[in-house]
Amino acid sequence: MSFRARHLLGIEHLGPDEITALLDLADRYVALGRSAAKHADVLAGMTQINMFFEASTRTQSSFELAGKRLGADVMNMAMQASSLKKGETLIDTAMTLNAMHPDLLVVRHPNSGAVDLLAQKVTCAVLNAGDGRHEHPTQALLDALTIRRAKGRLHRLTVAICGDIAHSRVARSNLLLLGKMENRVRLVGPPTLMPAQAAEFGVEVTDDMREGLRDADVVMMLRLQRERMDGAFIPSEREYYHRFGLDAEKLAHAKGDAIVMHPGPMNRGVEIDGTLADDINRSVIQEQVEMGVAVRMAAMELLARNLRAARENGDG
């Protein structure tokens, strides 16, 4: 299986073959998750530590469940009560953890680049569960798996990513992945929530939802990242929903079989109409949650394989 990475820090350094290999393995774990016996033993004897410096429900619980289903010993660290509050540096924390000889380290951090810094200081495999505005690779991979299963392919599709692009690590990771897989990507949102260098990604950029959704195969809505905003980026939630919230009228401009996605948590009536979010004929939001467990299982298995191989060769 063609997957060479030692860590999963972002999509940027993955090749199309590695993305495909991970998604193929994740497909097998979807089937396992739907079976009566949901467990495998590929991580038996290995230790997984989850370090979430930002609050998380979906991602943290998904990584925890993925590790346990693969047979790992899983520890969740309460970072809000950790020694970092007492003045310990991130590197000191990394060195302390490294002395415990973990095998997999799952990290979410509010600062871009923090997870990469940790990866340089430890001998285990590191998975980025989101770092600042930088990347959220497993979210992009689970979105890719959701799209591939719904559309039967992951190339030559038109994908509209709509909303708060500027503050979204999900948008960045999806841009990178969809670009590598030869898709047409449109970014749709108000100029205040669009990064200045958006056009440099080789995508189309518009502040007109109806134009942005025209003939789209996939409509990916994003959450307003209020916690990362330090000013007034929108006039009001009501005005935002009127112009950029997804409803049936705007969705009608996309293809008739277009799917609707959202990474969660959703602000119903702000980013998306609640009825549309629950429409099982168009929305794949619940499927995204299911795919998240399978993708994280696949990512941890592939990294564990590479870690074992490196240790056997004396490189770990």
C-alpha cells in the first residue's frame, strides 16, 4: 500500500496515491464499523495519547473511538489542567510525553505550526487534529471519502466551498486535497471572510452564492469561526444568512443531485437551513461523521505500520 508519511501533519505533503491508499483502507473500516464486531487488533500493544488544547467534541471522540476499535491503549490528556497552565512550554510537554514512549500522538492546538513543532521533538507518529488556521487533514480526508462514496469518484467534480474561508483550516485542507485530485473548486463568501491570496490557490472566487453554486456537484458549507474573529466581519447573522446561508432556493442553482456537506458544529439558520441540513436526499452531514471514524482508523493504521518499519530498521 502506497503511504510513505511518518506523520500526518497536513494534506500539503501527501501525494494523490497516498490519499487514494488511505481512502481505500478507510472504505474497509466503514464496513467494519457497520458490522456487529467493530474491533480489530492492528494497534494492539500500542499507546495513543490525545492532546486537545482546544475544545472538541466530534474530532476528539472520533479519534478516541478509532483508537479503541483498533485495539490501542488510549489516553486523553486534560490540557486545560495540564502543566502548561503552570508555565511549562510546549516543547517541555513534548519531551515529557516522549519519555513515556507513546506510539501515536493526536494533537489539536490553537496556534498554526504548533503540531509540526511537536512532531520534530518526539519519536512517535503525530496526527494533526487541527492547528490554528493552518490545516485539519483528517477532516479533508473524511470529506473526500464522503464525496467519493456519494459520487463514485473524487476527480473532475465541481465543488463549492462556502462561508468563512479566511478563518477555516478545513477550507485550506480541502482546497489542497481537491486540487491534488483534479477537481474544480469555487470559494464563495463575503470579501471580509475571503483570504487576500485566495486566487493564488488556482480556484474561482466569488461573493455571489447563486453564481458560486451554479452546476456544482458538491456544496460544502463552513461554520462561522467566531472564536477566531477579532472584529465585525459580517453586518449581522440575519444578513449573512440572507446572502450566504444555504437554503433550497440557492441550492437549486447547483446540480439536481448535488450533495450538501458541513464539518460541524452547524449554526442552523445562519450557515444552513435546518430542514435542508436534515434532508436525507441531499445532506451527507451525518455520513461525514461516520466517515470520520473510518478515516482516522485508516490514518492511524498506516502511520503505525510505518512506525513499526522504522523501528525495525533502527530509525524510530
